[in-house]
Amino acid sequence: MDRIIKPEERPGFIRRYRWLIIAVLAVAFALYGLLGSAGVHELERERLAIVEVKQGLFEDVISFQAQVEPEVSFSLDAVEGGTVQEMFAEAGQTVSKGQPLLRLANTSLMLDFMNRETQIVEQINNLRNTRMQLELNERQLQEQVLDLRFEQERMARQFAIDTLLFSDSVIAKQEFADSKARFLYLEEKRELLEDNFKTNRNYRQRQLIALDRSIEMMERNLKAIRKNLENLVVRAPIDGQLTTFSPDIGQSISRGENIGRIEDLGSFILRANIDEHYLSRVSAGQKAFYEAGNFRWNLAVQKVYPQVQNAQFRVDFNYSDTVPPTLRSGQGLNLRLALSASAEALILPRGAFFSSTGGRWVFVLSADGKRAFKREVQLGRQNPDYIEVLSGLEPGERIISSSYESFKDYDELKIIESSDE
């Protein structure tokens, strides 16, 4: 027959260890709850950036900063030294070719110019006097030839008459002999004087050529000396803008010292430093562009400098068609350079997730968008806007593109709507 066992009659083991059993069961339940949700993490949707994978045109381009520089610029150097006496322009001013910019004063140069000018002018005058004397001598010799020719021709006529008279026994033999001797003497003298005249003329012509060359050289020297004096006025070598120009009145400037820079505002190039990783993929003629003012400005690679410094190489670009009228030297522009032709590909917008995963995996959203699961993918080329998807994703799927740093250790995400406070 059954009977009720009183509490004081129950075994003492359970009563003694009941609190320990309760604690063990509590820990077991806690561990079960923890292990059951180890791969799931809750996130509010508004904290996430979600993009869609799609089929589209992938442009293999890179983006970098380029700086506007003038294609033509001149360094203003003082050809002659001196003290700044007068200023005609200032930095930032637009000037024309040949326009005076400043005047220098140089007393030593002025005195040297005056002494050398006097010496050269005196030498030129002496050479010109020598030239005139040579011409005068030629005229005198030419007059002698003419006089002798006239006398010889007159004597020839007289000898012809005397010959007839002697044949008719009108004049004596001695008179005929004298006439003949006079005729032969004048004929021989005429030939000798004419030969001498020709020789002197050739020699005089050579002398005149040498004199003219000496005079011309001295006149050039004189112009060079005057040019040195004119160099005390510094002039603009081209049309352009004085980007730097800051001499002061009374300032002493040495010969060859730089006093400023002038840039041609009519032609610009864009110069950029690009990562050395792309050196083998950039060549002259490649197309580049940037967008500004709702307009796409097209450029082309003008020159590639193969030298690498600080892990970068330099590239020059010029405009393919029109040049923006508002372009200014030193202006920075964000250029995009096409490395290859565009092609159809599976693409997804760039995002911060790439720095967290290295492009090896992504969180892909479920169809209802309430969960996201970690999935391995293979990504390819990148441009400033998109990343090429090689495998692991399909068109229309959505991924989380924001940073994964706070939840990259989870395999599954539960996406919840944020609650209004």
C-alpha cells in the first residue's frame, strides 16, 4: 500500500545540490542560445549601402589629378646687370611681345659703350677714307690711260701722214724716223699703261671687298654694343601673362639674374603623375577626358615620360579639339584615361566593401532583402565607378557595398527596419 513520503524523508543528494543543478542548466541554455546564433548579426537597413549587379558597358579607365600648365613659357633673365630705375609692369598683368617691363641703370656700361663707340666710329671713318682714296687713284689712272690713248691715236694719224709725205720725198728721212719712233713709243706705253690699269683694278676690287667686310663687321660690333645698352630695358619676349615679376625700384640686379616668368595664355597642356603600375599601358595618342560645366572635354596623351620617381611617372596631355576659355595655369582637373576599348561585362558599383574583403567575397541579399549571406566571388578590372564581376554573382542580385569592418566575421546578416523613436 502506497504512502506519502514526507520531505524530510527524501534523499539528501538532490536537496543538497539543487542550486548547482539549476546553475548548470542555466549555463547550458545560455550556451545553446549563443551557439545557435553565432553566424547571424542584426543590422539596420538605413546603415547599409546596397547596390545591384547588372550587365552593362565596362570602361577600362583610370582617374587621377592633372594640373594645367602653359605649353610655352619664358624665364625673364636680366641680360645686363644694373639698378632698377623704372618699372612699367607688375605681376599678373597681360603684356605684349616687345613691351617694356622695366629699365635698369648702369653707369659703367654707359661709359664703356661711349668709349668703344668712339673707337669703332673712328676706325670705320679711316676705312671709308681708304676706300675713297682707292677709288680716287683708279679715276686718276683711268684719266692717264684716256690721255695716253688720245695722244697715241693722234700720233698714229700723224705717222700715217708722214709716211705718205716721206714716200713722196716731201719730208726728210730723219723727220720720218722721229715720227715713227714717237708712234711706236706711244703705242708701247699705251699697252703697258692699260695692262697696269687692269692689274690695279683687280687689286683695288679685292681691297674694296676686304674694306667693305671690315666696315660691315665694325658696324655689327657697333650694333652689338648698342644692343647691350638697349638690354638695360627688359622687354616681354612673347605675348602672355607675367606670372611672377617682383623687382623693386633701386634694387640691384646682376647679369643673368632671374626677375620673373611670362606664360603664353593661348596654349596649355595638362600634366599628371600616374601610378607606375600603369606605365606599360599608357602611350601617346590614348584618349582622356574630364567633365566640367555639363560638357565633356576630350584630350589625348601627348608625351609619356618613362622615368619613374616616387612610384609615379609623368604624362602630358593636350586638348583634342577646343580649349576651355576659363582655363588657368595651376588649375587642377580630375582626368580619366581610357586604357582599353569599352566592352560588355557584369559590373557592380564600387564601394567600401572592397577594402574590407580584398574583393574575395561579398554579402549577397536574399530575394526578400531581409537577410544577407557571405559568398565568395571573383572580381576583375576596376574603374572609378564600377568593378568587373568575373564569377560568383548573377545579374539582378544585390549586395551590400558599404564597409564590412563591423560585421565581417559573421556569415549571415539579419537586416531589420529601423524603429522610429
